[in-house]
Amino acid sequence: MIVTVTVNPSLDRTIVLGGPLQPGAVQAAASTREDAGGKGINVARVLDAAGADALAVLPLAADDPFAVVLRAGAVPACTVPVDGHCRANVTITDPAGVTTKLNLPGATPTVDELAGLEEAVVAAAEGARWVVLAGSLPPGVPDDFYAHVIDAVRTRWGAAAPRMAVDASGPALAAVVEHAHPDLIKPNDDELAELTGQVLDGDLTEAAARIGRALVPNKVASALVTLGGRGAVLVTADGAYAAVPPPTRVRSTVGAGDSSLAGFLLAESRGADPAACLVSAIRHGAAAASLPGTMAPRPGDLPTADIPVAHL
């Protein structure tokens, strides 16, 4: 079982244009779609599509229209009652794959609602292999919320506690790294630079590996750094690995990082070594980028070309 946690879910509306976005102009859309989004939900959707046992934990009001879209997507979910409704995100993509996103902040949960969400995560973590804390925090939620959840899970389950993965940014990621020693973080290059205050200059792959080594294993057990079209770098206590995706026709980059994380977790849960886990991450990220909106790649969508792995 892999449990994902989405504190700030979103109704993702994707608008596909027939040509480049023209700010200030009126344009007709070629197509549109709606998906139940949020990083943890995206990860759970990919895992479920691959036949893995996954559960998405999220806050959800009984009268929230988001529930209809969530059910339509058949995402295995555990919902925690709240009063506020999920936010909406708008993504605009053009035929060249250029993506523009408008993300709303989300409703502010109460102290009791946050406590209920934490309790639900702790309960769902029983017997799980991984718990994935993913995405932004809504307004009013303390920056160290993820760190508190990790502590609560480990305190409750002790030696049987699942591994903890975090895909966040800014103060939320910084608090986790400083106080919670997660088993895995998944920043992109910009998030890694913000976290460490270091510039990823020169060769991006080498820089990501160098900065990752400053975090692993003292602050985090491992780091999967996604680099967009340049692939990803995995840093563990035993070494650093890098790989690049095969040629991909990009349709939407939304959710590609989430799919990369799901691909890594799928392989790791099946006993793969670090290099194979990285290849799985690359394949899933590339597949997601080739699909419209935040569609979850299925096994048949994965590129089959060979993906060499360099041991840095």
C-alpha cells in the first residue's frame, strides 16, 4: 500500500489552444477537460493505473463539486470532512507544449479539520510501505504541518512505520528537511535551489547531484531531483544516478513530476535497485508529458526506448 496525502486538492481545468497563447486577445479553445487534481491525488491515480495498491487521503466537503470529478476518475480515496471547497487551477497549453498555469490558493482549514486530517493519515499508514505528502499547503496551515504528520506517523507505528516521501516546495519543504528527516524528497531544480540557497550553475545534472549530496544522508535519506526535459537525478547514501528521457512530443507538463514520483515508488515497492527506480521515474514522467491535461499515464503509455543510467 502507498498512501498519498493532498492537503490542498484542486479541480484542474485544462484548456488546449489551437495556437500560441495571445495575452489580451480572445481565443477559441480546441478542447478542454477537468480532472481531480492535487499532487498526491495525481500520484495515487498513476499508481492505481499501474495496478498498485494506493489510497489518496484528502479533505473534502460533502457538497463540494470536486467529489463528482474525483469519483469519475475512480481514484481510491479516503476523504476527511471539512467545510471549505477545493480550489480550482486553470492550465492553458498550446500545440508546442508551452504551458501556462493559474493556481488558486484554496480554503483555509480550521485547527480541528487539520487535526482530523492528521488522524486519518496516521490511521491509513498502518501497514503501508510509503506515505507521500505532496503539494502546497492552503493559506493558514503552518509551514511545519508535513513535519508534524511525519512525526505523528512514526510515533504511532514505531519500527513498523512506513517510509515518508515529500513533494513540496518553499517553507513546507524546508521545515521537513530541517526537522523530519524524510526518506525521500522530490524537488525540481528550482525547488532544490530555493531549499539550499545554492545556484545550479554549469551542468545542471552535475549541479543537482552535487547539491543533493549535501542533503543526503544527513538531512534526507534520498532525493529524486526532476529536471524537466533533461531527465532526473537520484541521490542516495550509496551514490548518485542520472538519466534523460527519450524524445517526447510534449502535450502538457502538468503532473509530469507527480508521475515521475509515482514511477519511482512503483519500482521501489517492487524491489528494484536505485538505477531501475530512476528509469521508472523517467518513463512515467515522459509518458505524462505526452498526454493532455493531468491524465495519468497507464503502462501502455510508457516509452519503451532504452534509458541509459549514468552513475555520477
